[in-house]
Amino acid sequence: MRVGLELIPLKSRFRLHVPSLAKTAVLASVVLTSGCGPTIYATNVHKAAKAVEAARHAQAPEHAPFEYHFAVEHLEKAREEAGHASYQSAIEYARVACEFGQKARDLARRRLEEMGR
């Protein structure tokens, strides 16, 4: 009977298990990206809300009504989608709301300048 450590070939002790490594990588990416949706949504909806508010202050409801209301509706839809945890959709709606809020603000300012106000 032999007492002590047996020598195990180095290759068998440190063998990579490719299927388990792939599963671990997929699991890690799912865990890491699942928490980002609410953060990205919050950032985008904040920007969109600021853009819509700036458009409102620039009198966009009167001078750029299409762009303004399009932005407002998309901002509301972004918040609704986030309420259902559909963060990817909410992020896209918030992005569009921000874009059209800025367009409404710029168009309203331009039209006010043309009117001499």
C-alpha cells in the first residue's frame, strides 16, 4: 500500500471544459446585462424629459405642434413600457422622444425668430 500523494498528470488537472466555459460566459453576460436596462432607461428618459420641457418653454405646443406632441407621446410610451419591464422598447421610445423634443424646441425658436419675437 502506498501512502502519500499520487502524481496526476498536469494535463488532466487543468483541462478546460469548453462546454461549461461557454455556459459560464453566457450566464455571466446575461447576469451582467440584465441590470443595465433600468439604468440606461433612466438616463434616456431623463434626457427626453428635459428635451420635452425645453420644447414646452420654447412654445413648441403652439409653434411646432407635430414634433412636440410626437415627443410627448413617445415619452409617455417609454414610461409605460418601463412599467412593464420592457426596457429595450422603453429606451427606444425615450430616444425618439428626446430627438423630437429637440426638433420641436429648435423649430419653435426658429419660427418665433421669423415672427420677430
